[in-house]
Amino acid sequence: MKRKRVTELFPFLIPLRTKQRKFCFYLGMRLDKNTYCKARLEGALPYVAFEDSSQLYNTETGFDMVYQENKVFNLKLAAKELNGLLIRPGETFSFSQAIRYADRHTPYKEGLTVVNGHLTTAPGGGMCQISNLLFWLFLHTPLTIVERHGHASKDFPDPPSNLPTGVDATISEGWLDLKVKNDTNRTYQILLSFDSHHLFGRLLCSEEDACLYQIQNGKISYIRQDKEIIQLADVIQTRIDRGSGQPVESRRLYQNKCRIGYPLSSNINIAEKG
């Protein structure tokens, strides 16, 4: 049996623990000698490095749709802090730092989030939809992934998507962040926008990259571990020469591990661990 966290035994300690973690988190960033991006550009850089969109509303959560409406409200608050942000050569992007004060004047609404391994609601819930999309954009560039955390569990199916498995990036201020470093000599810019059903993300660049990037899955497998179903998915990045269209390099970036909390199709093979 897993040991319970102190905050699971004494929930009243959660606000104090959260405040402590955030203080240490941002203090660590002040002392780590990285230069975190803060500058913005009102206009747009000339080249599109990559762009995509995600569906705003998920009807498969099992929760009232008001939490999806609240999530969209939260996303729009955060997007104001991210729009136009530049990642210049040598700079590091931190998702948590970039949206740190998004709710300073307008409070976040209650959205879906995971607390102590359980799906629940909390102010600012649903923010990972932006971090998911940004990580997907970053994967299609030479930016260096410094920190990324996949969701430890999925309690309901994802909305319909053509994306590979395991390319999400969850965030939890003070605990989990999404960070990338610009080790190139080009500047990148984040642009986000919305329509009634979609979140659109664009990553612009000061110069056109000589390569394109393709992201796909390698091996995907399922194992049963301690009565839980675990999904393992390899994520592969292929660099393609823009002029010839020929692959230059292909490499496995990481293996994503995620607990599946909803029924899987009967034709999926689940191996018994060991």
C-alpha cells in the first residue's frame, strides 16, 4: 500500500505547503543563473516555425460542462500573459513564471485539475491545455526541452485528435513546470488566439530553420501493474531537410508513462508485469 502524503492525512495543511513550495520554486529560479524570457513584441516575427490548434471543450470528463466554460476563461487569462512573448538566444522559457501574475486582477475560476492523484476542481484548473499545446509546438523546433512532465494518469479519454500519444505537458505551480531553452541564434515568439471552439497556437521565428520536424510514436504498449493499467509510449523526433524533404536524423526523445483510468478497447493487449 502506498504511503499517504502528509497533505492527504491533514488537508488543512495544503495552503501552507503550496505557499512554501512556490516560494522555494521561484527562489530557485532566481539563483539558477538562467536568463528567463520576459520581453514581448507587439508585432509578429516573419517566419512560422510551427502552428496548430486544440479543441477547447471536452464532453467526456464526467463533470458538469460549467467547468469546461471556466477552463476556457482561465486559458484566456493566461494567454494574455503569453501572447507576444519572445524566447531570445540564450534565454529560457518557464511556463509557470510567464503566467505567474495572470490572475492578479481577475481571479481564476474553478476548473478541473488533479490534486493528490485525484481529479477534482480548483481555481485555475485546466491550464495544462495551453502547456500541452506549447510543448507540441516546441517539439517541432530545435529548442532544448529543459523540463517537461507528462500527466501521471488519464481518468477520461482525450478529445478526438491526430496527435501522437504522450506529447502532453502537465504543470503545477511550485511542483511541475514546462521549460525550454533557446540554444540557437534565432529568436522565437509565442502567439495564442481563440475562436468559439478552438485554441490556436503559433510559434514564430526571426529566421527560417533549415529543417522541419516530425513527431510520431514508436512502440506503444500496456502493462498491468499493481492492478492498474500503465501505458508506455515512445516519442520519436525526426529532423527533415527543408529543401530536399529527406530525413536528416531520427531519435527517441523519451518514453511517456501514464496510468489509464478508463476502460480500454477489448482488442488492446495488456501484458502482465514480470
